[in-house]
Amino acid sequence: MNKTKAMMMASVLMLAAPTWAQESERNIWPPKHPAEVVLQDGKMKQTMGKDGILRIEQMPVPTLQEFPVVNSPRGKVIIVCPGGGYSILAVNHEGTEVAQWLNALGHTAYVLRYRVPGNREGALQDVQRAIRLARAENPGKQVGVMGFSAGASLSARAATRFQTPSYTATDDIDTLSARPDFAALIYPAYMDEGENHTLTPELTITGQTPPFFVFQTEEDPYGNSAFVISHALRDHKIPVELHIYAKGKHGYGLRTNLAEAASKWPKLMEEWLKGL
């Protein structure tokens, strides 16, 4: 192959391959936000633990950090919701590291730093707004949500409560649909109640509920959440792919040093995304 042909082929490959732009973080609410959206005074507080997990302990004003991919026609847009019991946000191993993994697959990712601590209704407002922002910025793309633990709970709420507005529309972005096109739950929590492990009333499944991917381990103390949500989806004939792995407790993200299960769910989810 001569030099000219080699250069031409390299140019074609560069155009065809997904490329990454610099990530950016910004507030998700405009200065004139809805009255229902209560933003607290104060600064974000975060701590890096000895375990290498960055924990946000106070997030008074929610933000969205974009990890964009260009030149990826089949790529999707995925909002990542870190876990932390609605008390903190485990923002690196269940947030930014996951966004970078999604980028490598050709998907644009957004990490949602929703309001904590103890603001479940505010978190729902934040994820609904984030879905609309992502949809406005990526016309024609599928926009989905994924989360870990409490972030999986929030993702499931977003995927089952989009028909009930959590705040009053304030601008043109809020006229867009808050329904995610799909939802992925990794070691979900807070989805079952009582001795009979019934589905929490926070989740309302209808014929409009989008497809789900669910991954859980038998050792996880919140393991029943995966079974309850999956059974409810199946009963409503909503597509759901459920994977149960034997080993691994809770909170491992992509870190295989924390659990072998961290090497299992990414491959399964990658294949699931291809089929959407």
C-alpha cells in the first residue's frame, strides 16, 4: 500500500471511529427555577476515602457533568446516577468511571449529581430535568438512565413516574418528555417493602414503561429489589433482562478488586445496549 492510500484510509478510520470531547459540568436548573425546586444555600462537600471512593456528602445545587462522544451514529445517551443511600453520592466509582466506560463503547454519558442528603423528591426532580436536558442536546438519540444502589432506585423512579410531573415547567426544555428510552439498574436497592417484599408504591409500572436491564448478586443484602422490580415488569409485559450472579455484596461499581461481579455486568449490559 502506498503512502497516499494509507493516509486516506487513516482519515476514513478517524472519521468513522467515535471521538471524545472534553467533559463539562454545569447546574441543571436555571436561575428562575420552579417554586417546587428548593435549592439550599451552602457549598458542595466531598471527601476522598482511604478506599479511593469520592463521596459527596452535601449537594445543595444539582449538576450534570457531560462526557460527550461524537462520530458515533449508533451511540446512545445515558444519564448515570451514583448511589449512596440518598445520603451521599459515590461519585467516582459509580459515576465518572462508569461514564468513561460508556464513552469507550461509543455512548455519550452524563453524570448526575442530584441533591443530597435526604432529598428523594428533589432527586426525582433533578433526574427528570436531566433527561430533558440530555434530550434537548442530543436530538434524535435514545436517552436512557442507569444507576447503582440508590441511584438505581432513582433511575427506576424516573422510568416509572415520568407521567406525573414532579415540578412545574419553567422553560422550553421542560416541554420535552421526561420518559427515558431505557433503564439499567446495577445492584438496585429500596424497591421492596414489608415481609412479603412487595413492590414499593414509589414505582408505578404501566404499558408505557421502558425496557429494563437489572444486575444483582445473591450475596447482596438488597437482593430482593432486583427480583421484585423484574417480576413486576414481567407481569406488565415490559421487556426486562435480569442477571443474578452468585458472588459480590454491594457497592463495587466497575472495581474488580471489590467484587468479581464488577467484571460481569459491564459485558452483559454492553450486549443489551446493542439490542435496543
